[in-house]
Amino acid sequence: MEPFGVPFLFEGATCVDLVRTAIYLEATVKVLKISLAIAVGLYLVALIVFFVSQRSLLYFPSHSSIPLSEANANSAFRNFSAQSHDGIALNAWYAPATTRQFTIVFFHGNADSLFTAEHVGDPYIAAGYGFLLAEYRGYSGLRGSPTEAGLYSDGRAYIRQLIAQGVPSQNIILFGHSLGTGVATQMAKEFHVAGVMLLAPYLSIPKLAQRDFPFFPSEYLALDRFENYKKMKNIHVPVLIVNGSEDQVVPPSHGNKLYEMANEPREFHSIPNRGHNDAFDDFAPLAIGWMSRECPKN
């Protein structure tokens, strides 16, 4: 009898049986070594592809530019130019404040653009707030390619230009959605603003990638990290954090954890039956009420 295909070494086995068994085991070990080498090789190739292409997995820029005059956007918007420290000519859409003292600077998600995100400003503009819809390098026809450092540079440029045009930093409220929460959080560390609003925020890009790519050591490979969880303790202005309870892109638990890390005054809401991109209408009244209560008046 030969269980599992290996000659059984019963008492009285002949030399032929022993030789056959040795040959079989040697061949099996060789096959296993070859299979392991192939598996390791394929994993390393996948790892290299992941590392090289990670920014194309993180950013989805719309390269086309739609002029404001053709966008059917809010009539209060006008073009707003700025220049990053590394020479990128930037363009945002800006509606100055009318009856409120605060101007909201909005940093959109990784697949949005000026054209697709312009509606976000409508309720705030209607309520009298200023609203600056910031655009990133590489998006909406702007020169350059998006990176973490690049997006921070762009955010600084917009805020500094707002300040230069007479909007004090303490009258600025930062608003980030998804990827943009990383930019908003960094800017809150660097500028003395009135408050920060985060919709669908994440702890960090590596921690988010661990869920989607569990077999890769994202913590060590990530080029762009956006480590929101490390920055919350350094933010000492009012913070509003909101998730859609059914968000399938960023786990709602990330927002809960960021809220736990935030300093007072802080506020958290989970919007029932809302996902990653459909919570803006429900978010707006929460945000407007929060700004009225929590953001300091000059």
C-alpha cells in the first residue's frame, strides 16, 4: 500500500522500495522549493508594482479644465489665483463672504475637481459665508502631479493668498472631505484658524491601505501618508468630525477614533444611511449650526 503516493516502508521492504521512496521525496522537495520560489517572486513583483503605482491608486485627477463661465456654478464664484512655493500656478473658485465673518476653505476628495465639487459650496454661500473651493496641482488642468507635499504646498498658497486679500487666518474655517481631510488637518497645524470640519476622515493613508491591501506592508511602503491621527493632538481649535454610517470607502471607525484623539471643543456625528459621497446635504446644516455655536467671533 502507498498512502499519499509515497511507497510505504513496511517491514521487509526491498532496496528498490527504498530507492523509489528517496527519489519521490527528493522530487517532492524540489517541486516545493520551485513553487515557493515562484510564489516569493510573484509576491515581490506585486510588491514592486504596488510601490511604483501607489500614487495612481491614491489620486484620480481630472486633467480637463472647465472654465468657470461654462460650469453652471454658483454665480458668486470668481476665479482665485495663487502660486505655490515651488512655482505651480494655482486656480481656485472663490465666493467672498457676504453676511458672515468666516470664509470656508474646502479641500475635496481624490476623484473630485472644481467642476464636480462646486455644488458643495452652495448652502454656505447662501448662508452668507465665504467659500473657497481649492484645487490641487494636476487636477482641473493645473500643472504638476499630486503628492502629499505638493497638496500641502497648494493649501498654504491658497490660505496665504486669502490672508493677503484681507481675510485674517482667524476668520478661516478649514473643511476637508476624504483625501482633503489630510490637507485640512495639516493646514490647521500651521495656521491659526477658527475651526476645522472633517467629513469622512481617515486615520492615515497607510492604515486605510491595510484594509484594501492586507498582504502588503503599507506602513513601510506608503510615500504619501497624510497621518491625521498624529496631528489631532496639535489642533487647538474647534473640530467637527462627521461620517456617513454606511461609508464603504473610509471605515466610520476612523472618524470615531479621530474624535477620541481630538482636543475640546470637539463634536462628532454619524449620519444614518449615508455613504462616502452622499452626505454633503446632511452635513451642511450640521456644519452651519456648529460654526454658529463653536467658532469664536472677533
